Amino acid sequence: MKRLLIAMLLCAAPVSVSAQDFAITNATVATGDGSAPVEHATVVVRGGKIVSAGSGATAPAGIPVVDGTGKWVTPGLFSAVTDLGLWDVEGVDESNDTSAEKSPFNAALDVVPALNPSSEHIAVSREGGVTRASVTPFNGDSIFAGQGAVIDLGEDAQIVMKPRAFQYVELGESGAKLAGGSRVAAHTALRNALREAREVVALPAGAQRQGDVLLTRADAAALGKVIDGTQALYVGVERASDIRGVLALKTEFPKLDLVLVGATEGWLVAPAIAAAGVPVITMPMRDLPSSFEALAATMSNVGRMKKAGVKVALGLFEGSNQPRNATEQAGNLVALTKIPGASGLTWGEALASITSVPAEISGFGGKAGVLAPGAVGDVVLWDGDPLELSSAPVSVWIDGVKQPVDSHQARLRERYKDLDETYLPKAYDW
């Protein structure tokens, strides 16, 4: 009986998967660094890392070779500001860990304990070519949502690459509502919290805080990392004047590592954003004045900011805007270059906005989102131009490990694409 139990436990134990050495040859290769794709090129991966990529690369003898004739190869997509792994059914509170409306904490909240590696949303995104992502909490009853993380989408339990990678704070109209009804309240709450955190960090060990205390000790400690610049501060903001207000924060808190999220009117203040060296994560489909803080919305927002020298990544992939939609949005920016008066991106720039640029903003520049020597072996083989709607991934590797294509959605597709009703339950009879 004991031997049987041990055998059962061994069978149930997860099987470790080693990185694979492989090469993809004779494909159209886009490295993700902003350059144009190269035809008849090769990508080599060994030990889970990129060894070489381009027309001058050759497949070493003795490793498996995939014929990429007629196909495209890119680095894995890097999706910025997502809710991957935080919910199963959005409308079911018990399965939704995106926000904590009744928590006594805010800035101290950390998404990592809630991340579910087995989430179907992760599996579906992986099948769409997404290999890395930043995951953010969303606001409850405070302008501070908490601390986000960077993950990989490999099929294993160890998905967290960088915990507590950034703090998220919401300003603009949403922040005003959360802070008490006005932008004045939101900016006062933000500055007060940062000042209080700075005071707490400066206290000697064991000293008690004096005067007004609005932050819990845990929240103050979390914001201390924002004050000293060791944790990025992602700021949700849309209106041009609000963006100027955020940039002005560096006058009082010079070490802030700011990232603007949203920035629908960013093009109006693009030179100031570029001069401050602050990157932007935005969604280009925000092209309608759906609110007063987005009256200057335009599809040319990304192209105009990029032209002004702003580092721009596509993101905000949460809810119905799934991470695998990134290629469609990037493709739209390429199409804009063909419209008189509009500002878009070149093909290489568009791919970079969903690969290397969000990776760089997340602290993984040169290590993810790019087919460069030493970078992680995240490779996607596509059946056509990845920025065209008709194209889809053929194979996906993460850290050199080929990933399965077996999400619940994929299984349903296989089950019902055959219209033969012979074996359907009686409920299908008319």
C-alpha cells in the first residue's frame, strides 16, 4: 500500500521542463528593436537564451531546426499594465482580486499572492504570442491601488519575474472622485502621502511618528521605495494639464521614477514629457472624447509623442481589451502612416511598442521583448505578418521551452469546429 501511495505521488508531481536548443531558419525575422523585418533569416536559441538572430545567423550542427519558410519570427509580446492572473470571472467577486475596496491598506497591497498561474486568461494570452506582462492592481477606495509585478506566461507555477515592480496611483477624473471630489484633493492626497512616507523612512529605528498620520505603517513603508526611486510610480492620468502636474512632482521628489499611464492628451505636452525623460504606456484606440479629460483624444497620439522623443509602449490590456489584441493595435498605428495628416509608427517601431519598449519600461531592457544575444528565449513563430489580423502564432517558446496550445478556449474551438451533430446530447435535438 505504501509503495502504491509513493508511486501515485510521483505520478502527480509536476514534471520539470528544460530549455530546448533549437533554430528557426529561412523565416522573416523581426528582432523587436525597432528595425525593419529581415527576410530569409535565422534565430538560434540555446540554454533558454537567444544566441543570434538575423540574416547572418546560422544554425549550429546537431540542434533541432524548424523550417520557417513562409513564416515570421518575433520576440514574445510584452503586455504592459494588465490584469492577468487576477480574476477568473470578472463579475464574480469571489474570483476577482483586481481591487480591494474595503481594505484598510492601499499602497502596501501586493498582487503577487493573488496571481493564479493556472488562469485561463494567461493560457489564452500565451497562445496569442504574449510571453511577459506587467500586472497591476486596480483602485479600491484610494488613489493608491498598490504594487504591481512583472510575470512570465510560461506553463509552470513560477511566473513572477519581479515582485513589487511598481506602485500604481490614479489621478485625473478617477483620482479626483476617489480623493473626495476634486483634483485638488487628489494631488493633496498624493503629495501628503509622499511627504509622510519620506518622514517615516527618515525616522531612526524604533522611533514613533509624530503629528498627523494618515498612512498605515505598511503603506508608508511601501511608498518609501517610491520616494527613493527604487520602485517606479505608475500614474494614471489623461489631461494635458494633469500631465504637467505629475511632471512637476519631480521638483519636490527628484528621485521619483515616473511612468505615465493613459496620457490621452499626451501629444499636447509631448516635448515636456520627453524633456523629463518620463515614458508613457497608453492605448492608441482612445480616439474619441469620451470624457472632459480626453477632449483632445486622437489616434495620432502615439505617433506624435514618439516623434517628439517620448518612449511610448502600448498597454492597458485589461478586461475586454485582452493582451493578445496588442498586435491589432500596433498594426493600426502602421496603417495610420498611410493617412494624410495622421501620425503613426513604422512597422518596426510598432512591433517595438509591444515588445522591447514595454520590457525596457518594466526594467528588462535588452533582456526581454527582443531577439538579441543574451535575451530570454521568448520566440513566437507566426503564420504571417504578426501585425495583420489574419495572422496567428504557430508556436510559442518561453525561456526556450515550447509552450502548449491547450487553453479551455482552444479545446472548445476544436470541439465545435466540426458541425457533425451525431454525438451531441439530446438537448440539441429540435
